[in-house]
Amino acid sequence: MPGSLTRLQRYYLLYTGGFILFVAALALLEDHGMPPRWIGYSFLIFTISMYAVIGIMSRTSDVSEFYVAGRRVPAFFNGMATGADWMSAASFIGLAGTLYLSGYQGLAFVLGWTGGFVLVALLLAPYLRRFGEYTIPDFLSARYGGNAIRLVAVGAAILASFVYVVAQIYGVGVITSRFVSLQFEIGVFVGLAGILVCSFLGGMRAVTWTQVAQYLILIVAYITPVAILSWNVTGNPVPQLVYGKVLQEVTHLEERLFHSPAELEVRQLFRERADLYAQKIMQLPDSLNHERDQLSSQINQLKATDAQMKDIVALERQRRELPHDPEQARARWETAMFSAVDRSKPPIHHAEAFPGETEAERDILRINFLALVFCLTVGTAALPHVLVRYYTTPTVRQARESVFWSLLFILLLYITAPAYAVFAKYEVLAHLAEIPITKLPSWVAAWAKVGLVAIEDINGDGILQLAELSLNPDVIVLATPEIAGMPYVVSGLVAAGGLAAALSTADGLLLTITSALSHDVYYRIVRPGASTQFRLVISKSLLLVVAVLAATVAAQKPGTILSMVAWAFSIAGSAFFPALVLGIFWERATRAGALAGMVVGVLLSIYYILRVEFDSIPWLGLSGFRMEPWFHVQSTSSGLFGVIAGFMTIVVVSLITRHDPRSATFLRTIRVQSGAGQR
Amino acid sequence: MTSSDAYWRRARRLTFLLLIFWLLVTFGLTWFARDVNEIVILGFPLGFYIAAQGALVIYLAIIWWYNRCMKKLDAEFGVEEG
């Protein structure tokens, strides 16, 4: 019915209106003295119970509903759900911070994470939808035949998705502990509950409709604070349009501040500190003993003269906190040295592309930028939890249209993130630099207390120099409401948005892992005769097990797992992209070729990450295998080599193996719509 | 040549043309970001602007154009969704 709204659209309009009313009511209550803590709780309870209501309303006992939402999701809503599915806690909280810290270089994420959807639209989505089964391993197995490739695909899907889902649950723990002051571990299990209410009863169907709801919250929460900040700074509430002017201002400030004598002095002091640490590391273990002796003699001296007890205790604590052995000393001093080296470097201009002293340095940055864009695009087009969303539309045409909507909804966030970064940088350069430390705005102290902002007055002049300030990337989005002087309710809104981003992505990932195990391994390989009812029981139990497992891992606060997320793109890209694309566009690709290509791609990616990133794996008894990166490419872009090797392997092996005539029949069904050719 | 072959050929040609255009925008323009940055529009250095907004809008336009052509192609070959 043109002109009038569908039932779904009415529901979500009502829901959005309800949410805005809820926020307005809280703002009013805050005005009347409601404490911030209660505002945090209200957001947490309100949003999670909303998701629970949607989750319960969408409960299902139908296999097709559980895996692909009954293929009844209209393009527009599938786009929104994909947006929420795609944008994780890292996009919501981390991206703006990365852009703040690395300026133009950070835009590789913006380009890569959006450009990937062009590949999805042109190369994958319509064909996956026309094939119309349940999972990505399903597709590969139908195209190439056999269960071996299904198992390899399941393994790669789980490898890429599990670290990712752990990072999301970790993100939930961080958000809840910061905004409603729950203990981190409790926050993780609140997150687990939030994820399960969306997916346990209703599978993909429930996940889809909660993701739409979560998208609406996360986009409102992301855009509101920066719009208000933009209004404050420029008088125009559309930050995406006006931040060019602010960027110009930032460049002027940079030119003035970067070379001021005080900045140069501070950087020199940091350089000296780095040299000192380097010397101490070189002279291990003597330097450690020397330091301990020095402290001991100082303590004895103080004890001899009747000095204040306080000073003696302080020195004794210092001695206690010295590294226990040379190993520990090396690790600790290296970290300190690298951080000092970082701060001694001249800062980069925000808008400058590939900044470097020499042409060679610039070329390294350029190569890494392009390599990262490549890995992120290909990874985006190969992450199973995103691709599987295009199984859920009613028709092929709607699948194509829904990629358009997906990108549009994702774009809204990604064109806002650079504006966040520029406004934050303006705030820092204009209102923090060269200000006496005692007179800094109050948000600095508030976030210093949680350890996200650190200030060290190394030259002791009582004035903040840029190099003396270090910001954790997360603080940019989290602190913007305070920077703009907004009431706490806006901070609560941001927390709710971050929560929505983390929960929606976790749901999609969890479902991918579950369906890989229950559908591909159990139903397709172990027991093809299982009844539908029993398959659902298996799916739901596995969902529970995987979710609890992921939450348990997240509760350990694994530091390395967060950096592993970046590798998930490379691994997924090199596992799936070549096999999927050649499978659709090259009839001659064979089973042996695809299998070899997937295995070679993934192994090469992992090999490169291991050898560039680590020097030893103690529990395998390997050590000293660190190598120089190829073409200076960082380990996060290992997929560059994995994907190229994957393509080459598939082509070579396919050409030397006999090709299966059945692939022609399969390709006819997925390339050409039913009906074409019969006329 | 059957008409289903013709349909696939044309879909494939469209895909490859758009893919090449996408490659040029994503990697070609970005390679020269330093030089392009000399130009300033709306206060943005152009290279920065392309990576932060311009390319994204072009991506959207590529998908829109692809959908439009495919819809026409479907109609021309009498393909109705089953």
C-alpha cells in the first residue's frame, strides 16, 4: 500500500517514540534530582527488557524461522538489522578514538568497513539468496560437494566468530561497570542475559527484530552528543557538514602548538627518559641490583638521620615495587621505554595522509593503509554472521536492495565518527593545551580517576603540554557528553547505545556459531535423520553452551583477545572470500582447489600473524622465530597475503584436477533467476 | 546461445565494470591522497574528505546503480520472482 505505513513500520515508529519519551522523562527526573546511578540503571533495565519483550514475542519452534527468520524480512528492515549486526562495540566506542589518535590513517577502517558492502552487493548477496539454504558452509558444500569443505568452513567460521563474540561480551562488561558501577564480572553476566533473551527462544527471527530495535537506539545515541557539541561549537547541529571548518581550525592550532618551545622541551625530556630505560635494559641484571642497592642505602641514610616516617615508608614501597627478576624488569622497562618513545615523537597533523619524514617512510604508511583497507573490505565481505543475513529476505531483488539499506544505515555512523574525532581534537587543542593543570575542565579529572586519561607534568611547569596528555581511545565517545556540558542522561544514552551495539553483534555471531555446530556438523554430518524438533533442542542447548563459554572467557579479561579481533577479518577473508567468489564466478573451480585454497589461505594468514607478532610460544616449545614483515605490512593485514594465496591456490589446483560437471547445473540455478531462459 | 546465457553475460559485465570502478575509487584515489589533499573544499582537504565521506557516498551510488540495472535486466528477460 503506497502512501500508508506497513504494520512493521508502525510498530517501530511507536517504539522509537516510546524510547524518546523515556529519555525525555529521565531528563526531567534528573532535573528534579534523580541520581546518575539510577539513570544508568533505568537505561539498562528499560532497554534490556524491551529486547526481552521482542525476543519473547518472536519465539519459534520452526527450523526455518530459527535459522533464517522464515525468509520474511523486508529489505529495509534487513538493512537495519544488518547495520546493528555489523556495528560492534569497537565501531561504536573505539572507532572515533582511533580516528582521534591516528587522524587520516584511521580512515582505513571507515573505508574498509563500508567498501566491503560493495563486494557483498556485487559478488555475494544475490547469489547466496538465490541459493537459499541456511548457512555459508551449506553454500560451499553444495557448490563443491562433500563434507570435508563443510568442516573446513565450519572451523574457519567458528575461529573468526568466537574471538569476536568474546570481545563483544567484554565490551558489555566494560560499559556496565563504567556507567552503572556494576562489578566487571557481574556486568559480563548481565550481558550474557541480555544476549540470551534475544536469541534463545526465537533464533534468527528474534535476533532480527531485536537488532532493528537496537539499531534505532544505537544510532540515536551516537549522533545526539556530537550534534549538540557541534551546535555549541559552530552553531550548526549537523556535525558531518561543518566539521571541515573545525578541521581547518585544528590545523591552525596544530601549526601553532606543535613547535612551541615548551612542547619541544617536553618531547626532549621524554626522549631522555626513553634513553635512560634503554640503558637500564642493556645493563640488566646489574642495573636492577644497582637500583635496589641505591634505594636501600637511601633508606638507611634516612633512618640514621631521624627523617619523617612517611618518607621512609614511601621509599620502602618503591623498593618493594621494583621488578622481582631481570625478566620482569625487561618487560616492564620496555613498555615504559616504548611509551616514552611514543611521546617524544613529533605529533602528526590530523588531516595529513601518510605522514613521514622521508619518501620511504611515507610509502610504508601508504602500503599499510591500502593493505588494511583491502583486508577489512574482504573481511567484511566474508564474515559469516553478516552474509547469513542476506538469506533472510523474501526475494533475490530484496536481498540486493537490503545491501543498499545496510550500507546506508551503516554510513550514518561511519560518517559521524570522523566528526567526533575532529571535535574532540579541537576541544583538546583549544581548551586543554597550554592551560594550567589545576584549571583543566572537570571532565579530565573525572576520566583520569577511571584511568582513561593520564597527565604527567614532566617538565614541572604546572602547564599542560600536548605530549604530557595521554588519552585512551575509548574516552572520546564516552566523554563527549561531559565535554559538551550535557546532563548525565545523555551519558546514559551513550551507554545504552554502546550496549545495543555490543549485544546486537554478539547475537548475530552467537547464532552463526550455533548454526555451524548444530546445522552443519550435527544435522548435516552426524545425524541427517534427526527430527526437526530434536534439531531445535540441539540448537538451543548449543547456543546456551557457547554463550556461557564466551562469557566465561570474557570474564577473565583476556588482554590479547581484543587485538585478536582485528585478525578475525584477515582469517575470515582468506578462508571464505576466494572460495565463495570463484565458486560463483568461475565454473572450473573444483572441490580440491577450493579445499586447498581455504586451508592455504587461513594457514598463511595465521603463520604471518604468529611470526610477525610473536617471538615464542612457550607451551609449544617454540622460540626465536620472529621474522621481518614482508613489504613492511603489519600483522593486522596478514589477510592480504592469505587472500592472494587463496585465490592462486584455488586457480592452480582447480586447473590440474578434473572438474565436476555437476557444478554447471548448480551454477545455472544460482546465476539465473527461475524463469529466465525458458522464454 | 540461450537467453539465460545472455542474462548471465550481461549481469557479469555489469558486475565487473562496477567492480573496476570501485577498485579505482578505493585504491586508486587513496594512493594519491597526499597530492589530492592540496585541494580544499568546505574546509576539508580533499583527500581526507574522500576517505571520510566522498568514497562512502560513491559506494552507496554503486550499489544503487547495480540494483537499478539488475531490476531492468530482470524485467527485460521476463524474470519474475518465484
